[in-house]
Amino acid sequence: MIPCIITCAITGAEVTKSQNPAVPYTPDEMALEAYNAVEAGASIIHLHARYDDGSPTQDKERFLEIIKAIKLKCKDVIIQVSTGGALGMTRLERSSPLSLDVEMATLDCGTVNFGGDDYFINTENDIIYFANIMNQKNIQYELECFDKGHVDMALRLFKKGYIKAPLHFSFVLGVVGGMAAELRDFMFLKESIPESATFSVAGIGKYEFPLAEFSIMNGGHVRVGFEDNLYLEKGVLAKSNKELVKKAKELVIKHNRTVASISETRNILGLE
Ligand code: KMH
Ligand code: ZN
């Protein structure tokens, strides 16, 4: 099987230091978390921006500051900026980091409930809007799908020419309001995408590692990190993103696969 790409989502937009003091906010904190995650085996950093007080922002200047700090410590790492941002942001606001010189970004492929009164909106026109910018700027997208309908939407927009190959999916499963993260859910999604497509998984909370293992066993890739999960195991907070990456790497090795280096990751995903 091909090497397994480990992506680390180091901070997200919604988790806070009050939930886990190790969640990074400042550029320096993010750079250190990214560096240690890369040392442990991550080749992609999925990035959200925060101000020093932890509030999420899509401000491109803040992204630039964080990216510079990360690249100073690990210059080759692949940065994947979020166009999801935080709940409630407009698409104009969310698209701001795409004006930077970035290699990769997320493309969220549908609307989903996020528990309680929260919801994350991605209309068909939103998806086309983000895809158009990324196509123009040659930014590679990761197609984030929280539900089966999102996969169908991505494939529909691919057929219509809005979304271009290579298709790289991320199945984000276990969100309250999205698709569950059991083996049958994973298999259903995996079997719904073309054989030529690549895929990664991001299991939310307690689903992080079980879902990672399904993906590793089935030729897929893995995302871990504080954005998705704050715990190393039940009741034990992770002290760093590195601990989560290390645990993912152990699963990769357990299933006789190797962890993709940064250059192997570029190769697998067709990044230039
Ligand atoms: N923060 C979530 C509302 C993405 O990065 O593209 C959306 C999100 C998805 O995190
Ligand atoms: Zn994200």
C-alpha cells in the first residue's frame, strides 16, 4: 500500500485552552506545535488562524504571520489553510487566506449541523465560489465531507467541471449532526468515490483513532490534532499535537504501512 499521509489539525477554530491548555493560539505556539507534529510524522498542517486571545480569524495578515513562523521552523511542510474558518463567518471572510501564496486549502462540500443551535453553511454556490478561486490560483483542494450528500455534491461539481482532478477527499465523521464514524459509514463513503481518488479521514473526539485505523487498513490517509480531538485516550488530555501524531504513526506501523514523508505526500497528492 502507498505511504500513509498524516495531516495534523493543530488548533481549529472552536476548541479552547479552557478545554485543553495545550491548544495553540499565538504564531509561536502554533509554530512549535507544527514543528513537533512534523517531527513525529505529519507532513501536512491543516491551519486555522487565531488571535492571541484565542478568537478565530480568517485575516490574511494573521495567517501570513503564522505561516511565516511555521515555515521558519519547518520550511518544507505543506500548509493547508482552512476556508471553513469558524461558524458564522461569511464566504468572503473565509476566502481571505486564499489570496496568499498557499499550496493547499480545504473545500467544504456541504452544510451540516454542529450540535445545539450551531450549523456550518456551505451552499452549492459557496462551494463553486471557493473552487473557482482555488482553480484560478492553482491551490489544491481537500474536499471536506461531513456526510454522504457532500461526497455526492463534490462528484456532481466535478462532473460539471467546477471541481478538478486530482480528487482528494477528507471524510470528517462524528460531528454532532453529521455522519457517524462507524466502519459501515466509512466503507460507504470510501466506496462512493472514484478509485482514482485519494482520501483521508478525520474522526471527531473519541472516533479519531478508530476511524484512523479503518482508513489505514483500507489504503487511506489520516488526520489527527486538537481541532478534532483533545484526548490521547479516554480521560487523558493530550499534552501536545505531537502525542496525537505519534499515536497515529503507531497505528500506521502496526498495519505494515509507512508514514509518508513531505515529498512523498507531494507526490501522492500531485502537488508541484
Ligand atoms: N471550523 C469549522 C466550522 C475547514 O477547516 O474547512 C469548519 C472547519 C472546516 O474547520
Ligand atoms: Zn478545519
